[in-house]
Amino acid sequence: MSLLRTIAGSIDVCNQALSVLYFEVVGHKYTLGRMDVIDALAQITTNESLNTLGVALCIGSWTPQPPANLRRHCIEICQRFEHDSELAEMVKTNILKTSICTRPPETPNRQGHHRLNTFPGICGWTENYHSTRLASVRPKHRKKVNKKLKKMKVYSEFVNMFREDVVPTLGKNRTLLVDWIFSYNESLEKQSTVVELAGRIVEKVKLDDGNSWDAVVNNWISKMSRVSKRRGRKPLCRLNKFLNTVI
């Protein structure tokens, strides 16, 4: 990681330098990958370097691995860019970006997506997306896809309601916790679990004195960002255990 200290310049210059960076250990050549970004960011000590090298590390094209590989660490990463809200939002948007289907409408993929009707994210259901996707899949798959789309509609409506009516009352750290649940665990299979956990957070807030739990949440978010990259660590299971200990 000490080699990173030799890299300076614009985002593009840093991106190019990272693309050719390597080191040798016992005659074997190694390069960095996207999952090395967490440790690499820890080596950056100035906002000036974060604004260039830090951004390049997080969302640059120096590695074929997409920024989305950092999804579980998004909160921790964005906190490093708190000095510049625009940069923080740009990094967050790229990390949370889903893969986009580039097929033409005439030949959609088996999920019914094409370049004019890409997946909007699990919280992005619209009537137009629903009808267009359903019309694009093969007839034998429509019943199954329609069932998924109905679940996506219910979940989208819940998340949008929660963000508009509940999140503004939670405070910064609690909002981060809810945002982590909604944004970094996008799976219809986890829909009921996410809804339940969001409800439990609200119940905890009602019982809280306004200060003590906020610090607990902040500590847990920091801890979760560090350990979630380990194998066998299931984020929602860990959150459930956390809520069991504080509620």
C-alpha cells in the first residue's frame, strides 16, 4: 500500500497510475483489486488526495471489478468524503449503480430487460416499467415475472413511504442505518426481513431518550463496515442480532 503515496494528480491521472500499479512478493506479481479500496483509503490522510486518488480508487476504471463490489462498505466510504457533499454523492451513486442491460428492445434478456427498459433497482417500480418488462418476456415466463413485479411494487411503495414520512424524524445516524438496509441489501427474497427490521428501528426510536441509542447506532455502523467483507457474515442476520441486544 505504500506505493499509493507516490500517486498524485487529477482523477484521470490517478486512474491511469492505478491501472499499471503492481508489486512483487517472492517473485510473484500482484495487482490491487476493488476490494483493496477500504485498506487503500485508510492510507490517504488529506482531503486533497481523497478528492483525486480516493475517487479514482472507488469508482475508476483501473480494474475490471465494478464499483458495486463496494456496496456493503458504502456508508464507511461516503463518510470519508463528508468534506465534499457533491463528491460523496457521486461516489455513492456509482457504488450503488446496478448492472445495465444493453440489449436492443427486439432481443431482451430472459428477465425482460433491454436498453430502453433497464432494471431501476428494487425500490424503483413504476407502472411503465412493469408493463414494458412483462410484455418483453416469453409467455411461459410471464406469470413468474408478474409475481416478482407485484412484490417489487409493494416493496417500492413501502420504502418510498418510509423515506418520505419516517426517515426525516430519525436523525443522522439512524437514517444511515435505515438507508443501509434499503440500499445495500437489494433482494426481493429479503423483502419481509427488511420491512420487519425497519419497523423495529422505528419502535426503538420511540423508546429512546434521544441521545444514547444514536451513539450505539454509529458504533455499530462503523463496526459493520469493517467486518462485512469477511466470509460468512450475513449483514441482515447481524443487524437482527444487534437489534435484539439493544431493544
